Amino acid sequence: MEQEQNNHKHNYPEIISKLINVIIALIFIILVLVVLLYKYLPNYCLSEENTSLKNQPDSNGLFTDAAKQEALKHIDTTHYWTVPNESTLSASEKETILYGRDLIVHTALYYGPSGKIFKNNTNSMNCQNCHLEGGTKVYGNNYSSVASTYPKYRARSGGIENIFKRVNDCFERSLNEKAIDTTSKEMKAIVAYIYWLGKDVPKGQKSAGSGLKELAFLDRAANADNGQKVYSEKCQSCHQANGGGQMNGDKTEFTYPPLWGNQSYNDGAGLYRLSNFAKFVKYNMPQGASHNSAQLSDEEAWDVSAFVNSQPRPKKNISKDWPKINEKPFDHPFGPYVDGFDEVQHKYGPFKKIKDKLASLNNEKK
Ligand code: HEC
Ligand code: HEC
């Protein structure tokens, strides 16, 4: 009995140590399995053969390859024009160019009601009001392709125009002011700035994103009544109910420029043509909109253009414009015309038929 009991006592530690060994071995095997699974399982799950996990949506929530390919097509990979680097300019070049830029950005401080160069009480707009960000915004009516394309033939004057003439066109029409002296320091600085902006665009070519972005025609006439609603909802808070805009505190320039009335552009200006206005507004207004984040539908853009350009504004004697009648654009609202359509349709559309007719008449002529 004594011995049996002793035997029993001896065996307990042995069993425990065996058990511990077995447990250690099991833990080791489990660890190895976990490592193996971790290493090979993800590859297996994501491999081509495995279809159960393949149809996961991507970060845009698209499932099929076709949808993913289609989405890729809409990513804008265009290499848009950008402003040249200022750091390569000499001190004197820089002074002229920055003066030119200031004349574009704060034109009214030089030529407005309290202008340093001359005082003008009819118009206080800045070039920048329409040539956004100092004439550098992509599709914000920028100047990037002016240096590369001027001098050029312009149908409005029926002759070859240089940049000086083009700048003065905007002074006389968009700013409804006097032309400035083409030999003045100011004209030279404005032209130097415009040349510098376009210096890397090859002669005869247009850069990506220059001027205004094309906009599809409506298949009906633009509607000023619809446009009035768009205006009161989406424009009036800044441009004011009377369209007269709002000046800054010390009345030296506009914070929100006028869209009509005697301080606005005259009826010989580029924006008085409905297509220019609609393209400008569609991709730039309300303030903050851009070519890749338009906020107006095409209908709203055309209709608000019809409303604004139906309001009173200064008149210019433009009897000498478009001396060759067949070169008048489809949306020039003053006759006579060669195409048989009336002034109302030339002002508000629908434009497609006019454009087609003009194209076929001008083809016959050739
Ligand atoms: C009320 C709006 C408005 C204002 C203000 C304005 N412009 Fe313009 N400008 C336009 C529009 C619109 C065009 C394009 C017209 C067209 O193509 O028929 C244009 C065209 C031009 C062009 C030719 C651009 C090109 O690519 O061919 C130059 C240069 C220019 N403006 C200079 C100026 C200067 C300088 C000022 C200030 C003195 C000025 N503009 C003020 C609306 C304006
Ligand atoms: C949040 C304010 C704001 C709203 C809303 C707004 N604009 Fe403007 N708009 C501006 C400013 C500011 C400028 C001048 C930009 C500059 O000088 O940099 C401007 C310029 C313009 C110009 C060219 C300059 C001129 O006076 O002729 C037109 C045209 C225009 N806006 C039309 C519209 C239309 C149409 C709407 C409504 C669809 C609209 N804007 C909504 C702030 C606004």
C-alpha cells in the first residue's frame, strides 16, 4: 500500500510536464498555421480564378469593368495652360509686367471715377471683371492665346488688328470708355503683360483652356422670362436687383460689377452677343464656378443671358462694324443680314439654322 501510494505521488509531476509539452507543441502548430494562412490566403482570395470576391465596388462605387472604363473616360487629363514663372524675369521686365497686371486687375483705380490717369464717370469696371484672375483663369476669358494669334484678321472691323487695337476695343466697348494712347506707358505695360502670359504658346496656335469654353446651342430661343427667375435666384445677391452691381466702401472700384445700366458694357461689346455671355456665365458664374464645376444648366445659362441682354445699357455707334455683311456672326443682333433671319432670332436664337445657312451661303461664295 505504502509503495503504491509512493508510485502515485511520483507520477503526477511527470504527467503534468508531458501535458505542458503537448500544449506547447499545439500552440506552435497553431502559430505556424496562422502564419501560413495569413501569408497565402489573401493572394488566393484576390487571384483571378476566385470570382466570389472579385466583384467588389471600387472607391467610386462602380462594380463592372465596363463602368470603371467608362468612368476613366470622364477624367479630364487635359494639360491646361498655366501662368509662366515670374522668377526668370529681370527687375525691369518684372516692373513693367506687374504694372500691366495691376492695370488689368484694378483698371478703375487708373481710369475710373477717381482714376489716377483720367477720371471717368460713365464706367468703373476693371478688365479683370470679365478676364478673370488677371486674365489667367482657364476658360475664364484668359489672355493665353493673344500673343500667339495677333495680329490677325477680325471680321468685326474687316481688317488686320494688332494687340493695341484689340485692347482699345475693350476700352471702348466693354468699359464704354475712350481708347487710350497706344504710345502711353500704360498701354505698353498692358501689352507687355499679355505678351508675357502667352510667351510659351507657339505662334499661330491656341493653348488648352484659352478664351471661353464652347457651349451647345438650345433647340429653342433663349427665354428672358425664365432667365429672370434664374437671375433673382442665382445672381441678384451680388449683382443687385437693379443689375447695377455694388461698389467697394470707398467707391473706387466694383466689388460686384454691373450687368446692365449706364455703368455696364455697351451694346457693341463682346458680352452683348448671347453666345459669349452664355459661355462666360456657364463656366464662371455664380462666382466660384469653373469649367470643371459648372453650376448652371445649359438652359439656365442661355436664359439668364437673354434676360440680362434685354435690359437697358449704353449704346455705341457700331454702323461701321462687320463691313462684310456675310461675315456677321449668327448672334449679332443688328441687321442687315444676308441669311434672311430677323434681328430677334439673331439675338435670342434658335441659332443652329442661322449658323447652317451662313455656312452654306459662304461655301457657295467660295
Ligand atoms: C464686360 C466684359 C469685359 C471687360 C470689362 C473687358 N473685356 Fe476684353 N473681352 C471681353 C470678351 C467677351 C472678349 C471676347 C470677345 C469676342 O471674342 O468677341 C474679350 C476679348 C479681349 C481680348 C482678345 C482676347 C483673345 O483671345 O482674342 C483682349 C486682348 C481683351 N479683351 C483685353 C481687355 C482689356 C485690356 C480690358 C480692360 C481695359 C478688357 N478686355 C475688358 C469682355 C471684356
Ligand atoms: C457671389 C457673388 C456672385 C454671384 C452670385 C454671381 N456673380 Fe457674376 N460676378 C461676381 C464678381 C465678383 C464678378 C467680377 C469678378 C472679378 O472681378 O474677379 C462677376 C462678374 C460677372 C460678369 C462679368 C462682368 C460684368 O459685370 O459684366 C458677368 C456677365 C456675371 N458676373 C454674370 C453673372 C450671372 C448671370 C450670375 C448668375 C447666374 C452671376 N454673375 C452670379 C460675383 C457674383
